[in-house]
Amino acid sequence: MTTKSAAAAARATVYGYPRQGRHRELKKAVEGYWKGRVTADALRATAAGLRRANWRQLAEAGIHEVPTGDFSYYDHVLDTTVMVGAIPARHRAAVAADPLDGYFAMARGTQDAAPLEMTKWFDTNYHYLVPELSPDTVFSADSAKQVAELTQALALGLAARPVLVGPVTYLLLAKPAPGAPAGFEPLTLLDRLLPVYAEVLADLRAAGATWVQLDEPALVQDRSPAELNAVARAYRDLSALTDRPRLLVASYFGRLGEALPVLAKAPVEGLALDFTEAAAANLDDLAAVGGLPGKRLVAGVVDGRNIWVNDLEKSLSTLGTLLGLADRVDVSASSSLLHVPLDTAMERDIEPQILRWLAFARQKTHEIVTLAKGLARGTHTIAAELAANRADLASRAGSPITRDPAVRSRAAAVTEADARRSPAYPERAAAQRAHLGLPLLPTTTIGSFPQTDELRTARAALRGGRLDTAGYERRVEAEIQQVISFQEKAGLDVLVHGEAERDDMVQYFAERLTGCLTTRHGWVQSYGTRCVRPPILAGDISRAEPMTVRWTTYAQSLTDRPVKGMLTGPVTMLAWSFVRDDQPRGDTARQVALALRDEVTDLEATGTSVIQVDEPALRETLPLRAADRAAYLSWATDAFRLTTSGVRPDTQIHTHMCYAEFGDIVRAIDELDADVISLEAARSHMQVAHELAAHGYAREAGPGVYDIHSPRVPSAGETARLLRTGLRAVPAERLWVNPDCGLKTRGWPETRASLENLVAAARTVREEISRS
Ligand code: GLN
Ligand code: ZN
């Protein structure tokens, strides 16, 4: 095929679309079903309506092939588990009794059966349910959901392409089921799984599918030769089937690297690749393997996971290059649009001019269609769109929001010394000991206390205009009084104000920082029915005025004990936001760090001696490829240190991280140079404390002794036992006593009892130490 006919054939497509609906109808229907207020039929009807509305919208916009099967009541990996019949033994009876209830039982657990574990979908903020497999797993095909959704789309007269999680990625995302022999690798089940995929493909073919997409994002991670062999085998076998649809293997979230030649050689009919900035290497790699002669290439040139308007001319130039490398080139987003909000048109509070810099799912669809049209019929056919796009890009680039000279010169003047605390830790620790006068095994909490009904009501009333700011602030002060008085009575040593003023630990700061935008309707699915509205770090970031000082100083005015100031760190601010794409992430992190550094300075100046900077997301945004990790950890730790290094030696800096595999980042944790770190540890029986110790971690640490993910109240005896385990890893002079994480999601009664037990346990163990 010539380049010219490859261009003429160019079409627009997407891999997936936001599932929740304009007003989160799906969330409401599913939660209503759980509460017994919505019938199963009504839930199904809502779901079918949402799918129909999405497809119509896509088709009307000019998307040629709509995706099917990307819809989910909860999670598409869980849907795949159902499709291949890998129901864990403990849920089989529930699934047999009622497939829908059994499905939700796997997602959420029941009285007697734990849910599947949940974890992050690659480096996004979407969470999937982890398949549990063992050598005994018997797969069996259940194509009902895939076939029904395809049939629904075809009946609307649409060209449709089912999208499935590919077999290799499915196995690589799985973990050994409880009881599986040590060292069991789910990928060894590939030969058993492929016949099930073959059956599903045959069913889809029979139902009218001409193409089926198999998603293999796991191939953008480092893969061993054995894993790459498995890929080659899987696609050789699936391609060898006689009665099958054409196969499109899709990868996204980065460059394919050594998996690219393997897929290029596979006898499938099409490949979909990421061609955004982060995966630019795919272009050269594709040329290096001689392109994809005879294959369809779907080019992900529109960023599927960030919200900035596309540079259409740049994309057209990429597409132009690709035309010479494949038989047919189609245009798409780099990944499913599941990861971005639905429609910028719903945002009334963002200035119209600024709104034009943003593209949510609906706007991205238009970009894709425009690019496909330009490619197929010539750029003169999209001249108006290109001119408007040029104007929007110029407006963004030239805006004072994008470039604030004061922020830039300050960031440029940062020296290495600004990001280094002096004196070194041992001397600081002595100064802090003298200044704070804390007992051995000091007790504290991680920051938030239960959010009460009164507080939620007040917040809703404030939003609805039924309560003024002064009234709301009085409510927050009342909460702080309650939190301080409880902590004093319970006998905690380092108190917190409880974070009543914060709805969300990132949103709160984003709303107050110059250069950040927040949305009203920009919901993105995080897991199941939980949706979040990530802020947008849009421009140069600075702090106009103190953000937390008033609440911390108010709390401190109520007590003689030290109250810990509480901030969200720069790495976490980036991780849970949409970040500008016109400069390296490290530059944005540095600006956020400088803004937060001002807050740290102000807290110290107003009498705060202990300041905690939370970085629960440090491990989360670790790059997918090992080769990219050092650079990330370097800017990330720099940003943390820049935030925290402007204080006196006797001011104590804490940090906090939630559960993660710390092995990969233990060195980076050390390089944060925080005086105290609190970590989640209760469920793993202090294992992280041992990991830190094994690394030679020499500062103070508080491995959590109270599991806050459960309403269960741990007894004082149990807490003391965990503390004694902790003492085997961290010596008493450096061990803190605290819960695993914030208490925001807990109720007051269990919080009260658990913290009283925690203080009692600390006292018991202190006595044991003084007697020995
Ligand atoms: N300070 C925060 C809180 O207690 C920390 C939350 C987190 O680590 N996710 O809520
Ligand atoms: Zn936490």
C-alpha cells in the first residue's frame, strides 16, 4: 500500500470512555443497588443507557469504530476475571447464586469472604482488582458481557470493536492465590488461558466483530526474555485460529522497548502504540524494526491521561512520519479516556479563555476526529481547527499564569544549600530533644481526625450558600477544640489539629495556590464507585498567603503540648493532580516546593516546633521502567528537601507514607532527611520497620501500631506486642508510637478507644524499658 492510500484510509477511534456519566449516574445507580434502593433491572437499564449515550456521542463526533466491553460496573480487570472464569473459591457460591451480587462480593467482600486485593493500574490513579491464580485454577470462557455489549452497539448501527485485557497482561497483573505454592508464577498458566481467549474471540466473531482489541499495557514495563517469549507465543497461537476476528494489540502508558520487535513480528493484523511525549521513543523504535508492513497502526497521539489541549500540528507531523511505516494509520488517544474527566463545557467557574487550554474526553474525541480528517483529506480541510488550535496554544504559552517571572527567578536562584538541612541529623536531633522534651516512645497521630456529621453538614451548607464563611470557620474551630481536648485527655504527646478544614489533602492546597485550577465536575474514576476531582497544576505555582497557619496556631493556643503542623508534600501534590505538560515535572515540583517552603517558614515563625509534610504518593509515581527511576527519585527528594530545609535545627520535620513496597525506595526515604517518618506497618507486623533497619536507617521512625483501615479496636495488649516487635528493628530512643494513617474515615468511638489503648501500650512498654 502506498503512503497516499494509507492516509486516505485514516480513521478516528478510541479505546475506552469515562463510564460514570455526566452526573455520575453509574455511581448513583450502583450504590443505590447496594443499598437495595435500585433494582438489578434498573441498574442494568441505567448502564445500557450510559453506554448508548457514550457511543452516540462518539459516533456523532465522527469516531469511526466505537469501543465496546470497556464499560464496567466496577472494574474491567474484574470483568476479565469473570470472562475467564477465574472466580476465587471463596466467592464461587455467591457468583453461582447471583452473578451480579457475586461480582460485587468479589469487589467489596462480604461478612465471610474477603474482597480481591486492589492496586494501582500501572502509574495511573485508577485501581483494579487483582486476579488470584494458582496451579489449580481452571479457566472457563464466559463471553456474555462482551457479546452483549457488542450486540448492543451493532444494533445501534455502529461500527464497533470489542476491547479486552490481553492474556499476557492479565496474567502479569495477577498474584498467587492464598495457598498457592511459594514461587508460583501466574504467567505459567498461559497455555491454559489461551483456549479461553480463543473461545471468547470465536463468540465475538459470531456476534459480528471484525476487529477485537487486546490491551497489553504490561509490555511497557521491563520484561524478561521469558515474558517476551510468552507474548510471542500468545499472539502466534491466537493468530493461528481459523475463525477469528482481526486482532489489534494495544499498548499504552509508555514505550514498548524490547517488546516492540516481538509484537511487530507477531502475525496479528494491527498494533496500537503510544506516541505522546513520554513514549516518543516508540517512533524511532518502530522505524528501526522497519515499520509494520501489511498491518494497521493505531497511533495514540492525543494524550489519554492528561487534560491539555493537543498540539495538532505536532501530532500531524508525527502521523505523517507514521504513514510511511504501516499499511494503514488510524488516530486515537494514547490510552483509554477513562483517566480524564468527561467534558470541559460543564466547568462554569474556569475562565473561558483558560478552559480552551484544556481537553477532557469529549474535547479529545474532537481532536482525534480532526486529526484523522486532516490526515485523510489534507490539512486544508481542517484549516479552521488548526488556526483555533494555534491560537489556544499561543494563549496558553503567553499567559502570565503559565509564566510568572517572580516564580521563575526564585526557582532559578535555588542553590543546593537551600535543599540541605544543617547541621546534620545527629546534632539536630539533640537540639530537638532539648527543645521538645518528649518522653521515650512519644505518641502522636498522622493528622486527620474523624470528619463528623456536623462538619459535613456545615460544608454542604457553605457550598449551598446557607452558611457564611464565618459560620463555617466557627464549626471548624469547634472541631479543633474537640480534637485537642480529646488528645490532651488521652495523654498523647505530640498533638494535631485534626484537618477539619480539609475536604481533601491535595484539593485544599490546590484551591489556595496561585497557578492551580480546580474543577466542579471533573470527576475521574479512582476505583469502583469512588471518583475524585484531581486539581490542575496549570501554571507557575506560588503561595499568595498562609494556607494552614491560622488553624495550626488556633489549635496551639488551646494547649501547652506541641501541635504538629500538617502539609501535603510536593510529590503528592503532583501525583494526585493533572500536571502541566510544557515543562519537566521536576520543575513544577520545585515551584510547589518553594510555595510550601513559605508555609513551613510561617508555621515555624508562629510557634510550630513540629511540622509534618506528607508524601504518601512517593512510591506510587515511581516510573514503570527501572531506567527512569533514578531521575524521578532525584527530583522528588530534592523537592521534599527544598520544602523542609528552611527551618531551625530544633524544629522537627516529620513525613508520612502509606503502605507501599518500600524496598524500591528505601534509599530515597533516607535522602528525604526528615527527622521522623511514620509508616503503615500494623498489618505487616512491622515488616517495614525491619526493612528500614536493614538499610541502616538512622533517624526516628513510627511504624504504625493501629490499623486504621478497619473499625476494629486493637487492645492495649495487642498494641504493646506490636510495639515490642517494632523495638527489635528501631531502638527505643528513635521509636515513635502512632497509628498507620490518618483517622478521617473512622468513627469517633473506635478512634477514642484505639488511641487510649495506644497511649496505654506506650506507657506499659516505657515502664518495661525503664525496669530493664
Ligand atoms: N495527614 C493526612 C491524614 O492524616 C495523611 C493522609 C495520607 O497519608 N493519605 O489524613
Ligand atoms: Zn497514610
